[in-house]
Amino acid sequence: MQTNTFACVDQNIRLDHFLTDKLNVSRNRVTELIKNSLVTVNGAVQTKAGFKLSENDTVMVEFPEAKKSEGKEVDFDIPIIFEDDDILIVNKPPHLTVHPAPSVKEPTLVDWLKSKNISLSTLSGEERNGIVHRIDKETSGALIIAKNNAAHANLAKQLENRTLGRYYLALIDYPLKNDTIVDQPIGRNPKNRIKMGVVPNGRAAKSAFCPLLTNELEHVELVAAKLYTGRTHQIRVHLNTLGRHILGDTLYGFKSQKDKIKRVMLHAYCLYLIHPKSGEKVSFTAPLYDDFEEQILKFFTKEKLNETLRTNAISLRFDTAF
């Protein structure tokens, strides 16, 4: 069985441009679908990406089902926060890569999804079945999976218009003290291709930071971050421009040798969205992993932490600050 997406053209436009906009996927993905004879225009297969559509043309795209049997063997499990017929929300563990790539040898979150025979969208291609957005390997927290293409397309649009987003928690090495917005473009660091950086020709990037708990003696602060864009390493890069770094983030400048911190202390704590089928505004919280909480409790009491992370406290903090 295949999943079909229909769209009625209301303008004169190239086929690949039209589908890139309607499906909210990369141009490369659209070109792949067209070349593989999975796109028809008015019932006829169209294999030219530059084909000119006319007003009232009807376009149909066919997506093969995700191959559930294929994937690396996994020996781990991932906590599920919420699941229904359209979406799955998980609490991604640290040190887990989200999707396969040529450089990734170990099993990924996508491999785990396939091992569980979970229904997945195919909008983003085989290696990224179900993946609407990603989290860095060392970062933990809330991640949403699309279980069908209609949900995926809806969530991708929400990412674009920011009705879907996350609040992150981070432990940083020196207090910000004040609520702060960083609006600086991000691109590949020209001096180090492993890193990203603020560069003049980079893509627009905007982050907001709110201090939550401050330890003046140790010069450590727990902050919450909200992203208005979704660039690679965005929180880490924007904090670096402020002369602050996340504990454990040696790539962007955390230098302390007092503790051997094995990963970046960054966690996607709360995810909010409009449910793709019901239209209801919903939010989900991803509990802290033990390694993150242990680091926090070196500087703050459990009572203070619980009070700070109570329901809606972080979202309200941003609503009043910005």
C-alpha cells in the first residue's frame, strides 16, 4: 500500500518548486521522487523536475511504505512520552544519533523505530523515515516522530511557522543574569568545518535565553532556551557569542577540568505543537536523564529544581520576558 498526497495547482509554476513548497521537503527529495516516477500530473507520470504546471492541474505523489524490516540490530530502548495513530513523542537518550548516515556505524533512533515496527512517514526519504526534526547526538530530550505523511506535512509546516517548538534546558559556565535574545546568522565555520559559527553569509538564526537558577559561588547557571529558527548547534553557537558555554561542550569552548563531563548538558525539556489531526494545542515534557540531573544537583537543591521546572513555569517565563 502506498500513501498518496494530492494538490490542486492554482498558479503557473515548475513542478519541483511546487512540490518543494507543498510538501515542505528538500528540493533533492522532490527531484528523487520525480525521477523515480512517483509523481503524476493529471494522471500521467511526469519525470521532468522543470515541467511547467498550469492552473488547475492536479498533482499526485506516491510514497512507498517505510521498510520496517530493514535497519541495524538494536539492544536499547527509548522512553515513549506519547503515542497515537499520527504522532509518537520520545525522550531521546544522550549519545544516540537520530538517523543513519554514511559516517554513522552504530544503531540510530530510526533503526529503533523500525525494529519496533512502528508506522512511519516516508516524506523525508528512507534514511529519515518519520523524522520531522532532529536533535544533536549528545543532546537529550523531546523528539516528535510522524507516523504518516499527512501528519509529517502538517508538522513540517508548523516548524516553519513556529507553532511547533521546544524549550531547552542548559547548564552554562557563567551566568547571563538577564533575559537575552541573540539574532545572528549561523553557517559553517570557515576555519573549522566541524563547527558552526556566526558568519555574515549564514542563515538567519534567533534564540532567546532566560536564566532560571544561578549559583553565584560556582559561576554556574541553569538557563532555558527558546529557538525561533532551527540551525545546527544554534544554542551552542549563540551562547558562544555571549562568552558562555554549556557544561561538557568542549567543541565550543567549555574548558573546566574539575569534572569529567561526558556530554553536552543540553536537554529538550518541553515540546509544544498543534495536533495534526485534532487541531488541539498540546505540550509534552521530557523528564531529565540521570546524568543531567546529577550535574544540576551539584549546584542547586532538588527543591529549587522542582519548583523551577513545575508545569508551565518555563513557557510562562518566556511569555513574560519577551
